[in-house]
Amino acid sequence: MTTDSILTSQDGGVATITINRPETLNALDTPTLLEMEKALDKLERDDSVRVIVVTGAGKRAFIAGGDIADLNSRRGLAHYEEFAEVIHRVFRRFETCDKPTIAAVNGWALGGGTELILALDIRILADSSKLGLPEITLGLFPGAGGTQRIIRQIPLCRAKELMFTGDMIDPQEAVDLGLANKVVPADELMTHVQEMARKIADKSPLVLKFLKRGLLHGADMPLSAALPYEQSMIGLVLDTDDAHEGCSAFLEKRPARFEGK
């Protein structure tokens, strides 16, 4: 699937969604978000896709935020609410996607860019990247899930500092805070991302789905409810073909061939 604003490609079990608006530093508007949603829906339904990578076109930006010109052209609360409804829905779709997602952050990831990263599973940053929630400097609000996801992922006082000041942070600080997994040289970003994606793609897609669901929903439960939920998950997993294939491969000293059954 390829449109003007969204490109998709696939290499083995790894699919890549590229936000392709380099003239706006890959800023997000409603049509782009809707195309992202369509691309994700198609890839999630495709059994040949095991892992989904998200990145930005060009070398300057992953996603520089919302399209300010588009936002500034809007008049009336209903138009702003439309954008907010779409961006919330699309980012939640990425967050709840049953397939692992990896952010390949190739440049600036500001505002909506950081907010999308917060909804993706693994975050690998180029050493040229910058993260931040600078909406307050424009009289705006990080309302694409940013205020709620970031306080669940880093210390509250640091989250407040980032949102109150609008300051950008460098990639190593993002890793130190727990916002990202690692920093790599910019010209090696996709090599590292593909290596990670292929490693994950070799695992059982069924167990990956159960893991994602267990982690997502369990995080919102008290431990007394989350542990029985996990117990039900392991009961399901032990009855799968993938579990028996993995155990048989271990005993036979050969690589496992998982089919997601």
C-alpha cells in the first residue's frame, strides 16, 4: 500500500510504515492519520507480517508534530475535536495492535511524534534525533495521549518538567529516562531496527499477541486481578501448536518454526 503521505514496504516478516511528508517534516494532519490507520489495518490482517516498523521520510524528522498550518486554519471547536478524535483513535490502534511495533526514530520526534513513540512497543533512536512535548510554547496542549502515557512511563516530576517547559531532549537522555530502548548512529538506524525486528519476527506470533495483550491490559489491573489474567494466558499458550513446536525444537536441538497456531 502506497499513498502520497504514507509508504509501506515489506521484507520477510517485517513491514515498514513510512510517514512521507518531508516538506512538512512529516507533520501529521487528518488525511495522513487516516492513511496511517488504513496501512496498519492492512498489515495487522496480513499473516505474513510479524513485526511493524514506523519511521519518517528523509533524514531530518520522524514526525515533527501536528501540522501547525492545518491546525491554525481551523475554526470552531468541532473542527479541533475532529482532529483530536482521529489522532487518539489512530494512536490507540497502534498501541493495541496485536503485532509488535518498533519506532525507528530518524530525526525530530516532537509533539505528536513523541506521542506516537509512547504508543509503540520498542523505540530505537538515531543519534541525530530530538524528542519533546513543546506544545505549550505554541499555546497548545499535548492531547494525543501524551499527558497520560508519559506519566505512566517516566517519573511524574520529569514528565511535568518536559510538558511545562516544552524543552526538547537528546536521544541519550530519552533512553536514560526510559522513553526509548537505545541510541544508534543515524546512518546505522535501519540496520539496527531490522536486526531487532527480524529477531522478534522469528518468535511465535501467537505468543507475541498474548504477551502484548497481557502487558497492555495487565498494566491497568491491580496485581490481584492481573495474576489470574496471566494464568489464563499461559493456559491458552500451552495448548497451541507453537508451544509444542518450540519444545520439540529445543529437545531436537534445531531452530523452531513457528506458524502462529
